[in-house]
Amino acid sequence: MKKLNKLLFLGVLLFFGCRREDIDLVFDKTPDQRMGELQKEVKQQLVEAKYGWRVLSSTLTKGTYGFYMDFDAEGKADRVRMVSDIDNVSSKVVRTSGYRVKLINAPMLSFETYTYIHQLADPDPGVIGGEYGDGLKADIEFELQRTTQDSLFFKGRKFRSDMILIRASQEEQRVYLSGNFLSVINEVKSIFANNQISLFDHAGVTYQLTINSDSRTLGIMSYVNDKIVTTNDLFSYTADGLQIGKGIPLLNGDVIAKILLLGGKLYAITGKGDKHEIRGSQTPLLPLADMMGSMYARVFSPFRVQYPGTNAAGANILYQVHRQIPDPPVAGGASKIDLDLQWDTANKYIYLQGYMYYSATPTMTRYRYNYTYDKTTGLFKLSNKVVQSTGFASVGLMDTFLLNNEFKLEYYFDSGNAYGRIVSKDGNVTMTLMPLK
């Protein structure tokens, strides 16, 4: 890795810092020879990882995904075998495709034939639910940025998304290639689902974990001396649990770096290596309604997604806005419509917002309401609607519901995910949405 870092530095000098004749005078090889050497060194590093690589690949719209990649395995040159946590197929079925290491302004790893990593960038929303033309805003060509003893750090060429390759262990390789990766993912989800509320203790403080596989976020909340502290980060699945992005801060300055699956139990692993068992509970540290404005800012209904726990009356209200767009969309027309409710707890406002996308920038329908919240009954009551923006998204049914019904906002758990569910006072209307920061 030290040699590769030196070559990377020389590459930067070649393209940005010095004239070609200056480099020729200083080093014993021509610039073209140096860059060719750098290209070979990058490929050599990829190929010589004995047990392949554990890979984290980010998107700009839907979190981070976990992959396993093994380059030139079984003597197949310029081929990479791969699995991913994208779905049940990608986490079980090994797929092989072509790749190349090229030189543009830096060494570039390019995935040449369609495979799992291309699904993140697929322009067809039917593939993974991304945006028309851009997918999840993920890359398939990556420039090498830096290296460490066991890792390679890349940056995407188009969207500047991150991809990190970490040398895998023999046991990790076994899990990924044997089809057991899917079993690990399902076991992690099952434990969170059975827990409903997941808690762990660290340095005298009890923390609540909230996982959402749809947004690929893991949130941590503590409630000490009447003060709510919330943090969250993106995660991806690995051969032994969850890998957390940059680490989720704890009150004592440490971080949660990983969720480890071991012996049928989950453990929160700190940056210092402490291990704390995660236990289940039926009672949250605080009700979801009390978390709005701190851990969460809004509840979100994405285009044509119906979450579990929504009844027929709720679906009719939520999806009025989604039904405006034909399936498939008309060329030149709107591509999707999202809806959310946003809390402004400081001013006691709730905003109903509908976003219609003709391009990357949506037109917005936006209504503002005053609200009261009764902690004893858990009921919200809205009044005094103000129309702040009249976009093209039709939100009339939701507007009517909000003005004519008191409602609760409570946790709803399904398949290990924590959602927010709106329940009318009479119980006749239930709508499940995704709580977001």
C-alpha cells in the first residue's frame, strides 16, 4: 500500500503540479511509464486480496449498500464476482461481470458489464425505485483517492459517491460465497423485529436503537435529565451484522461503529471495542410523538409505496397524490410525487407538503397548520390552515382528514423496521409513513 500511495502522489504531480519535462529530470522513468506502473499496481492490489473485499458503496438518495467483490477469482482475468445486500437474490446468488482499471486523471475502477452495482444506478425506477434517468444517484466508475494498510478509498466520477474496499477475512468470504449472507441479513432483521424496541446500556446510560431498512439508517436516542439526545448514521449489512458509516456518537465521546451478530444475539460495538448486548423491550424510552422535532422532523410517504399497517381508508387518503401520475408515466410529464408531514415544534406548526417531480427540482404544494398536542391522550389537533404554495400535487383528502380528525402518531413495527403510524381518534383511519430526520 505504501508503494501505491507513493505512485498516487506522483500521479497528482504529473497531472496538476509539474511540467512533463520536470518530471523526466527528477525521476528515472517517463510520466507515461510512471502512470502505467500506477495502473498495474492498482490492479495488483485488487487481485492479490486473498479472500476478496468487503465493499461499502454509497448512493446520494438511499443510503449505503454492502457488497462482496473478488477480482480475477479462479484465474478469470478482468472478471469480478460479487454479491450484495440489495435484495434476496443479490445477497445469495454470486454474479460475475467484467471490470477494468483505467487511467484518466487518476486510476479508475470501472464495472464494464451489468451486475449488482449497476442496479443502484439503473435509470428505470422499476429496478430499485430510483429516479428516472439517475437511479439512486450512484456511480459505476470510481477514481482511487487514497489507501490504507487494508483498505482502498474511491470516489465516483459522476455523482462523487463513495466506495470503500476493505480486505475480507476467510470467514467473511465463506459467508458471502456460500449463500449464507442472506441468512445473516434475515437473522439481523428478525432479532430487531422480535425486539420491537431495541435497547442497550453504555457508561450508565440506556440507549434506544431504531433501524429502518428502507432508508438504511440506524438511529440512537438517549433521554437523560429530561434531555433528548438523538444521532443517526447510514448502515449496510455485512457477513456478521451491520457496518455503520462514520460511527454514531455516544454521550461519553465514544461511537457505535458496528452491530455484531454473534450466537443468535446482537451486540453494539463501540469504537474502543466495548461490546454491549442489545435487548428487546415493549416500552420505548419516549413515545414517537415526543420525538418529533428532535430525532425526527417529518413522516414521509414515498411515491407508490404502501407501508404495512395502512388500512384501506388510509391508503385512499395517502395515495390520492400518487394516482395523479399514469403507470408508466407519460413522456415529458411528471415522473413521481412524494408526500410528507413536517413538524415545527418550536412554533407549533405542522406542514403538509406534496412534491411533484418534472425534473430534479419538484414543484411543491404546501399547507401550514397550527397544532396542539395532548400528552395525556397522545392526540394531535390541527387548525388554522394557511396555503403557502399551490403546486400541482393534489393533497385534498389528506388536508380534509387533518382538519377534521384528531389523531395519534405512534410507532409501528414490521420486519424489523420502525415506522410512524397516524391513527385517527376513532381508529377508522390508519396511515403508515417513514419517520425521517
